[in-house]
Amino acid sequence: MSSVAERRFASFAEFYPFYLSEHANRTCRELHFVGSTLSLLCLAALLLSGNWGWLAAALVCGYGFAWVGHFKFEKNRPATFKHPLYSFMGDWVMYWQMLTGRASF
């Protein structure tokens, strides 16, 4: 099996099962959910206030919580480093699935 650095994915549908396998640890998934929720709140604050500092806060919340989950709990390297677009998409698909009960926390 090739490492994440060597893997090529033909589509997001091919990538997503790999993405889920990189999120087996419950605490990691919970941190992703918290970070994504805080990011959405920061984006709402940006829209309401017009203060672009909220965009930086959204990025710090989203990636900060997720990366702590990966490095401290999952003990792996975030897929964001090699597959940024698919990883970003995966974050929001997993978030939606957790929010709707299709994936566990």
C-alpha cells in the first residue's frame, strides 16, 4: 500500500473512503466537528461585521482543531498537506454526515 504522499485519487468518491480511514479516532472526529462549527460561526461574524479578521479566525479554528486531532490523537499526518481540495471537501462531507447522524462523533 502506498503512503498518502504517493497515492493518487481519480475522484473525490475514490478519496473519501481513504479520508474516513484517516479519521478513525473519535476525539479526532470530535475536534474536526468543533473546529468546523467554530469556523462557520467565524464566517457568520465576518458577514455580520465586515471585519476580515474573522476569516483568519475561521481558518485557525478549522485547521487548528483538526490538526491537533491528527497529530495528538490520530497520530497521522493530515491529508490536507498532500490533497488540500479533496481534504477540504471531505471535512465538510464528514461534518454534514455527523450533523445528520450518518457518521458517528
